Amino acid sequence: MKKIIPGLIFLLWLNVSFGQKSNHDLHFDTLAKQWDEAIPLGNGMLGALVWQKGERLRFSLDRADLWDMRPMKGLHRKEFNYQWVIDHEKSKDYAPVQQYLDAPYDREPAPSRIPGGALEFNIKNWGQVRSVHLFINDALCEVKWTNGITLRTFVHATEPVGWFRFENLKTDFEPQLIMPRYQGAVKTSGDPVGGDDLSRLGYVQGTIKRNGNSISYLQKGWGGFTYEINVRWRKIGAGIVEGVWSISSQYPGKKINTLAFIVTQQALKKRYSDTYAAHALWWRSFWNKSAVHVPDTLIEKQYYLEQYKFGSASRQGAPPISLQAVWTADNGRIPPWKGDYHHDLNTELSYWPCYAGNHLQEGIAYLDHLDENKTNYKRYTKMYFGKEGLAVPGVTTLDGTEMGGWIQYSLSPTVSSWLAQHYYLQWRYSMDRNFLKTRAYPWVKDVAVFLESLTFKGDDGFRKLPISSSPEINDNDLNAWFPQNTNYDLALMKSTFKIAAELAGEMGLKNDAAHWRKVLSEFGDFAITSNDELMFSPTMPYNQSHRHFSHMMAIHPLGLIKWEDGKQSQHVIKNSVRLLDSIGPAYWCGYSYAWLANMKARAKDGYGAAKDLQIFAKAFCSVNSFHLNGDQTKSGYSKYQYRPFTLEGNFAFAAGLQEMLIQSYAGFIEVMPAVPTEWKDIRFENLRTEGAFLVSASKNNGNMALIKIKSEKGGRCIVKADIPVKQVKVQSKSSVKIRQDQDGKTLVEVECKPGDLISIVNGQN
């Protein structure tokens, strides 16, 4: 962040000291009584949840790199190799595979994310809470009590510190640091969903020391890992206390992080007002990147809450979004599914909204993590598959080490293909040629090298995997393996070689591009029923309600089957979606609805997409907007009625609304391609598209009124506009062509230069 002059900081503080209200804020008349309904604050590395536990105000404190990194016990036997699995699948002796590779994930408590601790304040004599407000524009939580006490607290946007300020205090101020309970009786064991008891980790309980207005908690973890929490405060006049907290972590052999007590010591040299102004300035910049306005208030509010969580959970320099990011469960247990990195769906969905939402800088934190762990992934590729190139485990620790679990997805050979799509999207939405050369193509090429060496031509002449699967279809049983490519694996492999050929061609690597096109041509067609419905595999139709729409990857997110390709593709898309709906959502999770909304948007079904987003928001989210997986209303939207918190559904929701408002995957920009006819007045600003274009548009009284486009890098821009050709007017300094497509929509084509501004207006308005 650039240096801000003191006078400017003061002016900013005058403007934002109490938070800037928004229609999308969270507002309650009482503090939450459990952690997964709390007010969330975060900056990608540090996180806090503000709630009430008993008679105490509680901040649940978290840091993204708090991990127990012990190897998964029993996983790395001599049998840990792909060929051994193939042999047991062929011989139908599959129990040893389940015992050695699947079971450790459920049986062992670690490796796992772990919670930090908590900061508590005694509020017994403060009276009733009058209001609790999360100002999302400034990422500020404000709590007011009836006796006049006010709390304002935030996690600083760019510094590793959280701040709090109490006003009108009428009692002594005695904060307490609360340690996680690492010792005690084990009440839960072997429960990856609800979470094991923390005491199973076997840590010696940490120590808490107080020195004046400073309290420190030091906890030793596994293998020499330690972390420290420090809180420090000062009184600045009658009834006013300002304080800070921080968490530091240390791993043996790694760079030493600044200790928490030093961070707080330095932070408290600054004024709350100056620090808050700098924090608020970052968030103002974040919100200025893009905006959407739709007439459905439920969907719009949920969208902004998702954007807020995304800005709080992903930041360059911090680990990317894991299952719960910086809001690990504060219930005395290991977080659901160990809070790990699930690459069979969860991490990928979490980063869907960064592209159209114009938050590429936050999104690249995901790819930074993958590149940082690339050496470890290659070790795993060589050890498990016995191949060169790049495969990524489907379930990993902070440093990318495999954790096991149902191996059909946790050790799937196509995981890195789905990750490759994110490298491709980062390139397409940024058009950053240095990124293409140094990061995107090297990753995709390594994945392609691996998949080419692993696959072979079958009896039908098409390239195939030795055994194939579709995530969580038939659980982890023997019949979860298929002798032919599943549509899931096939779509990911075809996507990899298609992308590899395109990127190689973009770089002028003609031989590489020709080779990848040849390999791509050696894969067969997708398995489709006589009713034009995508199947799980050539031997298994979609015949069961299931949360993971793995068989439809070719439609979304990979875009291999596109609506724009014509009637046959449209039949496949419509009929496959119709089949999903007809079999029903009995075993869907919240993220299933969010994902389906994206698919329906690709099918140009605005009504259906909006309906699924509405169901997600009203039935699958906590009052604080956290995705709880199960149907909390018990209204028949799912038989799952539990409440494990994970984030991927939240961010897939945001991407779903973006898909309704703008699409650019088919070689042109389509504005508002899938909005309900009932949505008469819509507008958005600075949504990003492939080709590095920033698009703003408005629809008034059901008619497209204005489209504005800014070209960052130049190049051909084709816009599909719902404005009759005779009414369209274009303002551009570059050459413009206007024509009508087969659907009667107007196509505006502009050869842009970097920085060009294009305005497309409905002349009838």
C-alpha cells in the first residue's frame, strides 16, 4: 500500500470512523450464541469470529497457516502406488485398498487445520445488547449495549493484526486469552464431518503469561511447530480502551515470522483512527473493482456477503481458501473434514468468482500456493503414479502433501487438470503474457505430459485411463472404479490438452501445439444416453441424486459442450439439467444448488438460475451467510440437514450471479445472457471478461440501455447485445463492425487498442 499522508488519513477517518452503511450489511439485535453464526472478520491470514459464549463476549481467533502437519499415519506403506490399486481392482480384492489408503483419513486426527484460540471479555454487567452490525464496506463490526458501551473491531486489511475499541466502559477491563482444549477426555473419534476432539492431537496444553496490559499464549504443536497469540491494550481517557491482537506461527526450518507480541507492540504505537482509515481505504478499493445491482434483494445481498467473505479470506502472501479459510471451528473439535484443501471441488469452486468479479489479485493467491508446492506435487506424482509431469493429490495439507481419503478423488489422476483451468482463466482474464510464459503454460504442460504418459489407447482405439472414477459416485467401493473413462475424467483430460494446444499456439510453440492437438484427437466422445443426457460413464447413466455434478463438467465449468455450438449441444445441456432436476435434490448440498445455477445460466435459463440461488441463500446458509451444507429449513431441499461449515458453496453462488449477468467463455462477450424476464432493471459495473475487458451495463424497464467496455490489453472484442441492429449506436475510436446473429441479437465487433473505451447505446432510449 502506498504511503498515505496524515492529513488524508484524518479526513478519511472523519468519513468512515463509524462505518459506511450498506443495504447488504449484517445487522442483529443480539450477539450470536454459537461460532458458526458469528460476525466474520479477516484478511486472508488472520480471522476472527465475534459472538457471545455464556456471559462473555468472544473473539474466536484464527490464522490460516495453523496446521498439524504430521504425516497421515499408515498411508505411506509400500502399497502406496497406483499400479497396486489397479491390480487389486482387477482381482476384485479391494478391501486392502480401503484399509490402507482410504481409512487413515477417518481414523487419524491429523494432519489437520487447528484453531488458534479465543479472546474473551466479561460482559455480565453490561446489560442487554442493543445492536450488532457488520459494515461490509469497511469490514468493521460494531456492537452496542443498552448501558451505552460500544465496541468497534476489525482485522486490518493489510497488517497481521486485529483491533478493538471500547467506548463508555463503566467497569474494570480484564480481557482473557482462552486456550483450545488440547487435553481432556475424548468424546468423538473418527468423525471427519463433525470433527474429532482436539484432545486427540495429544498436545501438551500451552501456557498463558500476563505482563501488565499484555497477555501471551504459547502453544507447541506437532514436530516443533509453535504458535503464539498476544493481546495488548491501553486506556486512553475515561471509559475508552483500545487494543490489538495478533497470532504468529513458526515451523522448523522455515522463515521466522515476526512474533505476535512484537506485532502488537508496534501496532499499538499507532492511533486507532489512523490505522482504521488505512484499513478502510483498502476495502474501498476492493469494492470499487466491481458492482452489481439486481431487483432480487435476497440474491443481491447474498452476493455482496460472498464478495465480502472472499475479500476477507483470500489475499496474496497468505495461504489460499481452504474449507473454512480463516474461520476454523471454535467448538473444541478439529474442523469439518480437517479444514484441509479439497481439490476435487472445494478449492476450485471457491475461486470461481474472482475472474468476472475483477479480483484477479486476490485470486492469484490460489495459484501462488500451487506453484509454491509444485516440487512436492512432483514428488507425489513420481512416488504414487511412477510418472513424470504433474499430478496433485485431491486432498492435501498446507504444503501440498497427500492426506488420503476416498482415493477415487483424493488420489485421482485428473485433479491437476481442474487446477490447470484456473491457470488458464487467470491468463484469459488478465492477458498477462509474462504469466502465460512463466506460470500458466509450464503448469498446463506438466499436467499434459503426465496424462499423456498415464493414458493408453484401448481396444476401441481411443485413449483412456487404466481405471477411471467420478468423485464420490458409488462412494469408495470397488464399483466406484470404471473400466472406461468417466465423463468427469474425460472432460478434464480433454480440457487439459485443448488448453495446452491453445497456450502453446499463443506462445508460438508450433510443435507443442500440434502435438497436444494430436493427443486431444485421440480421446473419444462423451457418454450420452439416447435422450441426449450426459452419463457418469458409458456403463452408468445419471440415476441417483448426488451432490457432485461430476458427469456434467464438460458443460460447466470446462465449457467443452457450449450452448453456442448449436442445437445438438443445446439438447445435451437442457436434457442433462432436466434430468438433474427430475431425479431431485435428496442428496444435494448447498453447493449443488450454487453450481446448478451456474449451469442453468450457461443454458440461458435465467429463471431457473435465480430460483436455485434463492434456495441456496434461504435454506443452506447460516444467519451470518456461512454455507452450512445441509437444508437448515428442513423444507425438502435436501435430506442432508446437518450444518458443517464450508465456503465453496458461498463463492459458487457469487459466480452463479456473475454467469447470469455476463459470459465470455464462447469467444465473445454476452451481456445479461440469463436473467429472468421479471428482472426489468439491472445494472453492473466493471465485471471482467476473457480478453481483459471491463464491462458495465444497464437494463431499464426490461430494455438494454447501455454497455460500456474498457480494453486493458487491446485485441478483438465481440459483444452480443440485446439491442436491435437498427437501434444500436457505438462510440469507439477503433474500427467497428455491426451485424446480426442467427438468433436476431446484435453483434458489435471492435479491434481494440490498449486503453480503448467503447460505448454501445440503445438509440431508442
